[in-house]
Amino acid sequence: MPEYDPLADLYDLEYDHDYDLPFWLSVAARERAPIVEWGAGTGRLSEPLSEARFEVTAVEVSGEMVRRGREKGGGVEWVCGDMRDVRLGRRYGLAICAFNSFLCLTSPEAALAFLRNAHAHLSPYGLLGIEVSAFSPEELSGPPGGPQLRHDLTRELPRGVLERFSASSYDAASQLLSMRLFYELYDASGTLESKRAHGLEIRVTSRDELSLMLRLAGFSLEGVYGGFEGEPFTAESGHLVVLARPCGREPAAPGGGASG
Ligand SMILES: C[S@@+](CC[C@H](N)C(=O)[O-])C[C@H]1O[C@@H](n2cnc3c(N)ncnc32)[C@H](O)[C@@H]1O
């Protein structure tokens, strides 16, 4: 079962931010081309891009996330598929992989498979934009004595409150960050209605690893930023935003053979 299926009903409650939307809208306005969003969730970005009159295809591996995205009833074309190997049968001028969807690819092989597939779906002058969280060493190392439960968020609901807690552990060897998420739903009187726990795993990447993987997949870098205002990427950045275009050569063969 895709990791996000059991989280789909909570996704829009948890992630209601749109601080990144103006950036992607301005990139879309500059590129003026059909868009594919890889790992689109429930359409947090795809829906407003479509509302802004861009043609958007949203690819998402979780059937439950796709169902919720479709329910929004916008003009997005939804495809339930794996961004590593889905074939959409056409090319796009802009590809977006935002808000840690890239980190859901939990091995370098999976990440490269996605980048090669994204390359195969881009027009020769198309643009790929990837945005991931940039974690500080403190965030990754965690408190002494092992993972601790922390309170992440409170969301007021029409008839109650959602609380989320989590505990994370990071394995520096594999770059895997394992998170255990705990959800508590309270009714309007403050009585606990239900609770559930869920595991998520992401693979943390770095500026230079991502840049190298993009080159291996046949891209050349156009920009590397530390946020959505075009600021430089530094050790203090909370985000890593990379823009890349196909460099006109075929990507390196999956077996590692060079393609000149
Ligand atoms: C953190 S969410 C981000 C969703 C969306 N990009 C956003 O900005 O709200 C990551 C999403 O990537 C999806 N995903 C993970 N692996 C995927 C894969 N191999 N192919 C397609 N979607 C994937 C997950 O199911 C999840 O919906």
C-alpha cells in the first residue's frame, strides 16, 4: 500500500501552506508550457496552477491522494502512477517535484530512475524544478538519548481539533529519516475521538548529491536556491530549490555506461 494512502484524509488539514505557490506560479508564467507535477499529493500546487489557467497533469502514486485531488473538481488531469516509471505518452515544458516528493524516493537508484523518467517527459527546452527540505545537522542528529516525542501541530477543525506528534530517527549511513507520526482527533468538547500512528521514511539529500544526480540523468543546472525568493543556498537554508534543463544529451545508461 502506498505510504500516503492512510494519510490522505488528513493531508489537506496538515499541509495548508502556500508560501511556495507564488514561486511556482512565476516559474510557470515564465515557461508558458504544459506542466507535469510529480508526486502531486492532493493537488496543493496542481490545483491553483490549473486555476491560474495552466494545463496541469498531476502524477501521484497513492490512489487515495488522487481520489481526494479529483474530488476537488478542478481542471487538473490526474494520473495514478509511480513517478519512477509511469509513461504519460507526451512531453511537458515544465515539471515540478515539490515539497519533499523527491525525498520519498528512498534510494539513489529510485531517485535516478525518477530523474531519468522526468527527463524523458520534458521537451528539449523544458524545465524541471525540485524543492526539498534542507535539514540542519541538529534536526537530523536529534536529542541525546534517542528519539523524543515532539508536538508538531494543532489544527482547528469545524467540529474539533487535530493534534500531531512525531518522533524521528536519522541513519546517516543510508541518509534515511524514519518518522513515526501520531495523530489525535478531539471532538468539540475536547474528548478524544480517535487516534492513530503511521510510519513514513524519506531519504535526505544534499545540494551536491542532487546536482550530481541531475547531471547523471542528463540535466544541466540552471539555478540553485535556498528558498522561494531566489536567495542563495547556504548552510542555514531551510529549503533547497533546484532548476534544471535537459542538456541535449541522452542521460547516462541505467547500467552506468557513459553516453558521450
Ligand atoms: C510530502 S507529499 C508532497 C505532495 C505535493 N507535492 C505537495 O506539494 O503538497 C509527497 C507525495 O509524493 C507522493 N509520492 C511518493 N513516492 C511517489 C512515487 N514514486 N511516485 C509518485 N508519487 C509519489 C506521495 O504519495 C505523496 O503524496
